[in-house]
Amino acid sequence: MNIVVCVKYVPDAQADRAFSPDDNTTDREVDGLLSELDEYPVEEALKLAEATDGKVIALTVGPDDAEDAVRKALQMGAHEGVHVLDDAIHGSDALATSKVLAAALGKLEFDLVLTGMTSTDGTMGVVPAMLAERLGLPQVTLASELTVADGKATIRRDNDANTEIVEAALPAVVSVTDQINEPRFPSFKGIMAAKKKPLQTWSLDDLGISADEVGLSAAWTSVADVTARPPRTAGQVVTDEGDGGTKLVEFLAGAKLV
């Protein structure tokens, strides 16, 4: 079984994330890493591959540093990596991203495409559905459990009201939640082995996509304006002289919290 996992390089949540002052796109010059929610589909792909003697390919679209996201997947155990790198992709929205991913998948052989439930930067969660539509494949989303057998993928989807069992014929696109497994940590052996694993770099020309089909100028959505969050102000100290409770209620009432 050949499994392609779509992974994303995102700004570190612990870093000072910001928008670029030039075009209001996400500033990706800060430290980044493999999106935490993408570790779960990587782990699930590795488990399936181990059970079926299959192959896992990690696929990403992004700037130079996005290679680190693929490297992390290779360190975890993925067999190959593909990085779509092209300056024209800068500023692309979810529609353009799905277009590039679909074109890249068209050059790969796969039985299953796995993604995370959403990215930790954009948090839109729409790319899996867009990707399935572009590929003309069935999709099953938000899997908290996944079984692949007899030419079909079966998932369990949990929500607040009930649990659903959904099936789809392969090949299919499946997104998984952070409840599906516990991602492994790369071992020293895995880190060293990843250095020798094949990692291809493709441009838009390699995919047959014109530069005017992607990027900020072609985006259906963009950030019009950005206002920095104001700095935290000093707190108010209330000295309890027997009327602390009254002062607290007055404060809460003044803030319209009670």
C-alpha cells in the first residue's frame, strides 16, 4: 500500500508570530516546525505501512524551510519526501494550495491520502475536502479511528452528539484528528537514516501550473488589515479591609462580567 501524507510547515506557536508588513501574509521568517496536528496522520500512515509492507511519502508545499517538515516525517519513519517549492506560491490561499497538492499527487502513485484535521496556523480545515474534489476521490474526514481492508477505508468519527462509522472505497482522502494515535518520537537511528532518504523538490513548472494560478494575486481570500494586540496592562490590586468582596463585585460589574 502506498500512502501519501500531506504535511505543513508552520510558525512555532511558542515564537512571536506575526504578519509580514509588506503584504499581510503570515511571517514565515520566524522559527517553524511540522504542524503538530500533522504528526498524527504521519503516525497513522506508518502504522498502516508497517502492517501491509507499504510505503509512506510525505508531501509538502512551502518555502525553503518547509523541507524541515518533510525531514521530520522522514525521521519518524516515512520512506520518501516531496517538497513543492516555488516563489510564486507565496501568499496562496486554501484553494491554490489544494490545486498544487492535487497536481503533485497526480505525479505519485497512491492508495490513500492522509491529512491532519487542520493546520495550526490557518486552522481552516478545508484543504482535505478541496483536495478530494480536485482528485475526484471520496473523502472521509475527522477520523478518530481508521481501518483499511478489502479495498476500503473505514473510520470512526466522534462528535458531541454521537459516533459515526463511515466507509469509502480506495483510493480516498482521509483526515484524522489528534485522538487517533500517539505519534512516535524520532529515534537517533531514524534521524540518521532520514539523511539518506530520497527527497524530491518540484517547481510549478514540474506540475504544469502557471504562476498566475497561485499566489496572493490569485487568492480568493486575503488579510486586508492587521492591528497588533495591545500590550498587557498592569493589574489592579485590591486591599481587603473587610470590604474585599464588595470591591470585587463592583469590579466585575464594571467590566460587565456579572
